[in-house]
Amino acid sequence: MLNEQEINKIIKIVKLEAQIILENGGETYRVEDTVMRICRSFGLIDVEPVVIPTGMFITISHDNLATHTIIKRVRRRTVNLSKIDAANLISRQLTTGRISLDEAIIQLEQIIGDKSKPKILTATASALSAGFFTLLFNGSLFDFFIAALCGAVIQLFSFLLQGEDMSNFIISLTGGIFTAVIAITATQIFNMGNMDLIISGAIMPLLPGLAMTNAIRDTIQGDLVSGVARGTEAIIVAIAIAVGVGVVLKTLILMGGGLN
């Protein structure tokens, strides 16, 4: 039989688990499944989690008497699959009895409090991704290096904007602008390279592939609200990238510049 203190610890754990998964790019059905598994492992059967990309509503009833409701607003969302994996590992260890409630709370709070990001590694990965996408589009070695430069600059600048709590729309819009400016400047100065291929490869890391994938998976799972919300977010981000690139190219045309 669970006492009130243990119930409160379980409630805190499911809130932290749900927050970590949602904030770092996890699907809503994964959050609901994790909450259900944790609660049922402790004998809490009457559990009703309702999760959307921007928040969660979780109701837990104990002995058909006490009812606890959790409401958590999720404002910041990013992609950090390592944190999702760590949260899933903790939930599995907790449900199998390998760690205690107190240990789970401590580890989950450490995950949430971990703000360190390998910025150099992330920027390098973004640069290589942009560069190799350009090669995939039959770009030259020059196109590869310019696209890689775009990817690194965009990623480093996005870290700055994320620190200022900028929305994904602004980050994507700015990324599109930086990509077009760097591509146009490089091709005009060196008089070589394919601007179209550079831009196409450099914007690939910005595209909301994970958001669209989660939208499809949520919709298949029956979470229609989450599916539509994530799909709309993915479309808006894609539009922001296109607008950023298009504004620069249109400005160049109006100024009488030529496009390679």
C-alpha cells in the first residue's frame, strides 16, 4: 500500500519524465505510455494522461478516493534524443525496481538541469551534414565547403537565438537569410560554384524532419490534436526557411544582380 509521500514522489516523477520527453522532441504517445507504465508498476491503475505538444494534463486516482491532477505547460521545445533516451532508461529501471523513487527524482532533475550542449560538435555535425547534402545534389568541392560554412554559421547563430528564447520561426527565417547571403557572396566573389546547390544543401539541417515524422506517428497513434499541431509547426518552419531565402534572392534581383 502506497502512502501519501510515495504518491507525491510518483507524481513528481511522471511530471519530470513527461517534461523531458516533450521538451526534447519526443512523441506525445511516448509520454502517455511512459506515464502509464510507471504508474501501473506501482499499482496505480486509474491514470488518465492527456498530452499535447505544448503541455500535459495527468490525473491519478488512488484507492478511488484521492485524485491528483498534474498540469504542466511546456514552452521550450528542442531536439535532444540523448535526454529522451536517458529518461526512458530511468523509467525502465524504476518500473523493474532497480532504482528507488528518490534516486529516480534525483536523476531526472539532473537531466532537466543539464544545460550543457556540445556546441562545437553540433556545429561540426551541421556543417558536415550541409556539405554532404550538397555533394548528394551533385555539387562540387567548392559547393561542399561553402555549404559547410553555412551550416556551421547557422548552427552557431541558432545557439545565440535559443539563448534569447527566440521562436523556431525566427531561427528558421534567420537561417534561410544567412544561407542565401553566404551562398550569393561566395559565388559572386570567387566567380565559381552553384548557388542553388549550396542553398539546397545548407538548408537541409534546418528542415523540420523530426517534427513532421512525429506528426505522422502521433496521427497514426490516434493523437489527432498533436498530429495536426506538429504538422502545422513543421509547415510553418519550412515556410520560414523559404521566406528567408526568397527575400534575399528577390532583393538581389531587384538590385540588378544575376543568379548563377
